[in-house]
Amino acid sequence: MYKQKSKTKNRYSSARNHAINSQPNSKVKLFDRVMKRLSPSWQACLPIACLIVLGWGYAAVAQTPAAGPTTAELKVALDTLWVAIAAFLVFFMNAGFCMLETGFCRQKNAVNVLSKNLIVFALSTVAFWAIGFALMFGDGNDFIGLNGFFLGGTDNSPATADTYKGIFGALNWAGVPLAAKFLFQLVFAGTAATIVSGAVAERIKFIDFLIFSLLLVGIAYPITGHWIWGGGWLADRGFWDFAGCTVVHSVGGWAALMGAAFLGPRLGKYQDKQVVALPGHNMSIATLGCLILWLGWFGFNPGSVMAADPGAISHIALTTNMAAAAGGIAATITAWLYLGKPDLSMIINGILAGLVGITAACAYVNIPSSLLIGFIAGVLVVFSVTFFDKLGIDDPVGATSVHLVCGIWGTLAVGLWSVGPGVYSWYALGPEKGLFAGGGLGQLGVQLLGVVSVGGFTVLLSSIFWLALKATLGIRVSKEEELEGLDIGEHGMEAYSGFLKEGDPTGFSEGQGSIGRL
């Protein structure tokens, strides 16, 4: 039996071995048959393909691993990313201005306000690219930049300091590409033009606003900006404005003030020698606009570091937020005591006042000082709104009070509370100690000089622009068009088609004259 099992096993093994041995032969024969069926051209290509595959394999094995980015390259990448994110946040502030101004205005002018806020950034982009950036940051003299029109010319950014070789020397401290520098400054320029929109709302011709925006962003804004941020004469004298209290907000505020003055008040604003409030139609979207602007300011102020410096960014974000909170609280209390009610529009403008007020000093002051700066701004804005109303300056959204008055206040606050260089790691260069920090009146005097000089120049140039437009095109719509609403007269459409409008063609009910009297 054992022998029988052995014979069976041997036969199985022999059959298996025969199958294994014959398998390669069958594969060779199969390959040979396949090759014979191929054309001569394909038969010649197969060996070449094999050689290529073998060569690639050898090259992949023998190749030296590529070196990773250097520390300097990583820093440039991180700084550029932060600057881009900050620019996107400031750009999103356009949505905030749209909502805020539309909510503060009457429903019959909603399309007009939205249209102005939307198109103004498109116009600002072209004007600032063509001439504004060159006038502001191009190498030139102490008064104006003379190089870099259409963003052209020599530039080796992100090189900095002595290694920078280009025509935008005023920005040689920012270690990011030129495109990032331009994008960040562009959104600031657009903000200055948007400030004007609210102050002249509900009665200006659409075409006049567009032309004025081009002139402001292309000429007026960059010239005064060159004095401060472009290495001009105010910078030489030690004037400091970290994120634009004067450069952006005061310039926009002065231009808005002159526009409102030359336009005159809206119909129905003054009745029986008293100021009559013309309430906005949607406080919900106005509040949303305020919150969007609050968010955008975290790009506006911390982004002005132009580098991903964790200490500077976090400190500036905190001072910014503290000032906004204090401004809102102060405006609420002041309106409650002064006007008798905690007016929502005043709360909104109080928050914005605090944000504007801290913009110049956000990197130079400590947290308690930022609270005090914001609180005073919140008080100022309430009294400023009623002050301009009594002067006959009709500003539907309070732009002059928020951006001009609090922009001036914020600029002077640098000379009052700046802690002086050396206290913070990012504060190697900056304003001298403020008055309340033991530094005397020196820095405050320089800040006051900047306020007066920039204000005077902007008023002069804006007046020329407005008067020229008034003499040629006429800057105000007709009485009939204003009563009907600019949505129909200027754009031929309604924001709320089918909704009930004001009962009277003038936009005022008989009893409204006693509502909101100051």
C-alpha cells in the first residue's frame, strides 16, 4: 500500500513539474506568435520602449532629492499670504458700506446707493493702477511721486532695505511682491472714495459722482498720501499715521464734507427752521453693514504691518477691537442722555467712530489707551452729527462725523498716547512718546501740522473738482427726480418692486415733521 501511494505521489509530482517547466515555453511561443503578427515598425519600437523605461528607472533611482524652500522664501510666502488675506478683508468692507449706506437711506434711493458703492471700486482700480499708485509711492520729490505709472518700471520686490533696487523706494520695507503691495494699497484707495458716497447720497447725479471718484482716487488722495506714506515732507518731519486716519479717512471725510456743502440739503430736511430726521428704510441691513465693516477692520489695521508678525498683528487686532467696543458703548450712553433714546444709528456710528479713531495709533498705544481713544470717539460722533445738521450740512449716513471728525481725533491721539519706540518689538521706528506718556508736545504738534495741511489741500482740490462739475454738468438732480427717487430717475428700476412706498410723493408724511426734531 505504501508503494502504491508513493507511485501515485511520484506521478502527481512529475505531472506538476512538467506543467511548470512547460509554462515558460508556452509563454515564449505565445510571445513569438504575437511578435510575428506585428508590423516591422511596431517590432522595432518595442525594444526602444524597453530601453526608455529602463533609463527612466535608473534616473529616478540616481536623482538627488530636490532642496526645500529656504527660511527667507518661506517668510516671503507667509507675509504675502497675510497681506493678501488682509486685502481681501478690506475689499469686503465694500459690502459693508453698501449695506450701511443703503439701510440709512430711503427705499426710493436704494438702487442708486448700491450702484455707486459697487462701481466706485471698479473705477478706483483703474485710476489707482494708471496714475494713483505712481503719484503716491513712486520715487519723485517731497510733494509728489513721478515714477511707476501703469505699475511699470524697475522693481525687484520682495527685496527690502538696501537690497531693493526699484522705483517704489517708499515701500522698500515691505518684503512682499509688488503685486501684493499694489493690491493692499488699492483697497485703501477704494475706501476713501466710498466714504464720499454716503455723504452725497439721495440727491447727486450719478455721472458726477463717478467723475469725482476718478479725480479723488487718481489725483487728490495719492498726492496727500505721498506726503505721509510715500516718503514725502510730512514723513520727513516725523508725522505718523499707521493705517490711515488722515491718509484715508480724513481725506475721504473732507471730500465728503465739501460735496455735501455744495449739493445742499435734501428736500424736506429743514422744515420751519428745524432739522427733521429722514429715517433710513432698513436698519437691519445697516446693522449688518456695521458688522461687516467691523470685521473688515481686522484686515485694515493689522494688515498694515505688511508682514506676518504674530506680536504686531495680535496687538493691533486687540487695540482695534477694544476701541470699537468702547466707541459703541460711549455712543449708546451719550445718545441716551443727549437725545433721550439709545438710537441704533448712533450705536452703529459709535462703533465705526471707535474703529476710525484707533486707526492711526493702533500699533503705538497700549490697551487701556485704545479703550479711551475709542470711548472719546464714540462721544464725539454723537455731538458731531447734530452739529453738522445745525450747520445745514446734510449727511444722510454721518460719514463726515465718523470719518472726518474721528479721523482728526485719531491722528491727534498718536501725539497723546503713543508709548514711544522700543516698547514693542515691532515698534523700532515710529512716533515719539505722546503727551500723556511723558513725551511733551512735540509729536502732538507734528500730528496737528499734518491734519491742517492735508485738510487744507484736500478742501482746496475737492472744491475745485465740485465747482467744475457744478458749472459744467450740474451736480444735483432735479426736484421732481429727487421726490420720485433716484432709483427711477437715474436707473429706471426699483430695489423693492411691488412694495408699498411712502404715501406722499415728497417722501414725508404730514406728521413726520415732528418726528426726529433735534
